[in-house]
Amino acid sequence: MSMNPVPLGDHQVSLRIQSTVYGIGLFCTSVYYMMVVIVPVFVASLGLSYFWAGIILGCRPVLSLFFSIHAGALMDRIGGRRVMIFFGAVGVIAPLLYPLAPIMDWIWLLIISQMLAGMADSMGWLGAQTLIGQHMEGRTKYTGRLSAIIRLGHVIAPIMVGVAWDHWGAWAAFGLMSFWNGGFLICAIFLPKSHKFNEDPNGQNAYSRTGGRRIGWRELLPNKSDYVSAFRLLAIPAVAATVMIGMMPHVGNYVQSTFYVIWLGQNGITGTLIGVLISIFSISAACGSLLMPKFARKFSPYWLFLFVVWVSIFMICITPLVSSQFVRDSLHFLLSPLNYFQNFVLITPFIALVVAIGMVLALRAVFHGIQQPLVISLILSTTEPDEQGKAIGLRATANRITSIGTPIAMGAVADWLGLEYAFYAIGFIATLMILLMTFYILRHPEVHTAKFNN
């Protein structure tokens, strides 16, 4: 049955609803960026091969792969609050299991920790996107605000956890992540218990509410029909295009959150400096998120989507070139005259390396920041309100495929050819995939009829 969203004005989206939804997005995604700083360094300290490191780092999205559609369907069926409370509690517990793994000499505990932590932050982010659709009609101004506000946490959290790691070790760093996820849990508790939608296909005021009634255990179990109806959405070309292209940013994300951090560590960059670089990434991405509505009005959303995704992947895969001795010496030559005018920072080849990496990372972040609210708006604008949770769950399931495959494939290539060539191989494969998606868009011009709620 077709459902039309309840017409909303700005005054009808209360500050309480906006703050709790934005808070969930901020805390759960900030923990991901904390993990980006610490987990690869933590795994590297265990002395494992690149392949095993790739398995541990790549297993993080495994549970999300199987349960994203179910979680989205649950949010459609029983409301977002109860689902978010559960995953907020998982997020508080999971980080505390990491430091136990070396003590118990049990690598499987580390894998379990990764999967639980990955499920908590992934489902939190899925929930924040679905809640935008349930309470705010999926409007681009709200998705843009969400994508910009979460960057505040991305700026602060990586530096905090990097300092905790450098000064007090693993327990302090992972304990901070657990505490941070407590904010996710608190925001989930303060969510409205239900949301309202219009179930009249003619757009009349026939309202229903989801989330307020009592539920039984049977409703919490995975339902085959939810998965079937979710995958049927791929028959809609606009949904299929959004899901396919939406997989690709996670190639760059999981290069950045795994072997990129290992590469930085091998080049002498400390946990605190890695946190600073991730914060630079977040600030730049926030700027891109705020620019998205303007770009989406001027350019075809799907061509814009393809372009910014490809550039963001390209910029992370040229990391070995950016940190090469030639680039380092050239930038040092250009910046070294500053030593005559200031004494605050001595410009050395190492500082030149950090500047080069920071500049490229910031540029990547602007393009990444544009695509993030763009994909949320596209998936919400091409599905009915009663299917938005499943649609976002479907996209999250597809995302997990690239999230799992990228680190494992990169680890295998790194063991075979070396880490430098693994970066180039991933960039080449991603470019081929983007070209195939370009052909799909050309064959289905009807996808360009997608409308945004601005």
C-alpha cells in the first residue's frame, strides 16, 4: 500500500527530536572514527600478518551484513526507539572486550569484539538515517544537518582516543569508546516512543502510528518476507543505482580505517597525530555535507554521486605517492623558508609528510562529505515511507559487502605484492566498478527523475 508522509513544517520537527536523532548519529559514528585511529594500531601491535590483520579488520561489518535489513524492517514495524536502545547497549559493552583478547590469548574474542562493535555503530547510523525519514520526511536540509553535526564528534573523538592510547594505553582508549557510546544509549532513551505517517494513498489525513504498542518475541525474530520485500526494491532502477553506487564509498572508508592507518604508523605518525588527521578529515567533510544541497540542485544527483565517490576513493588510494620521498622532499623545499619567519613549528621532512597527507585527506573529505547526505536523500526519496527502513537496511547490507571484502582483499594483495601496490590495486578495481555503474546509469535514464524534499 502506498503511503504519503505527513506534511511537516519546520516548527513541527521539535528540537528534542532533532537533537536526539542528531545525537545518535554523532555518538555512533564518532566511535567508528575512534576505532579508525586505535584498532589498526592495536592489531598491528599484536604482530600478525597482513592477511590476518585484514581478516580481523574486515570482520567488523559481518553481523551488519546479515542484520541490516532486519534492523531496518524492525524500525518500520515497531519504531526506532526500542531498536536503538538495544544497539546503544551493545555499543557500551563491545569496546571493553578488545583489551581482554591479548590477555586471554584468544584471537576469536578480538573478532567477536569487532563484529559486535561494528554492528552497534552501523545500526546506530542506519537508525539515524531511518529516523530522519520517519520524523523529518527525509528532507535534504535535515540530512545535511545530520551529516554536518556528526562531524563535530568526528573532530573531537579521534584526538581524544589518540591521546588516551599514547598516554594510558589500550584500556583507557577502549574505555573511552564505551563511555562515548553511552551518549548513543541516552539519546535513544529520549527518542519519541512512536512516529506518525499518512496511510491514505490519496494523501488525505488518515494517520497511523508506529512504535507505541506492545510487542511479542515473535516480532523481534528475522522475517523472510522482510528480506524478500527489501530485495524486491532493487527492481526499481533508482533504488538499484543508489544501492550500487552507495557501496563504493565504503571501499575508500575501509582502506582509510584499516591499512591507511597502518601505513601512517609505519611512517612514524603517532596515535595522536593520526587522531588530528582524522579530525581534519571530519572538518572538511562537514563542509562538503553543507554544500551538498546546492550542488544537488545544480547537477544531476546521480552523476554528481558517481563523480564525488570516485574522486574520494582515488584520493585515498594514492597515499603511497603522496608519502613518497619525492613529494616529501619537494614539499619540504617549498615550506622550509617558513623556518626563517616563525619558531612555532620547525619545518622538517616529517612535518612536510604530515602536511602532504593532511592536504590530500582534506580534499578527499570534501568529496566524501558531499556524497554522504546525497545518498541518504536519494534512498529516502525513491522509496515509500513504510519501506524506508528496509531500503536503508538493503543499502547497509550492500555496504557491508565492500566493507568486508576491501580489507581482506587488500591484506591478501599486500602479502603478495606489498602494501604500496595494494593501495593501487584497490584503486584500479574501484575505478572499473565505477565505470560499470556509469553504464548502468546510461541505460536507465529514468533514474534522473528522482525528486528531493528540500
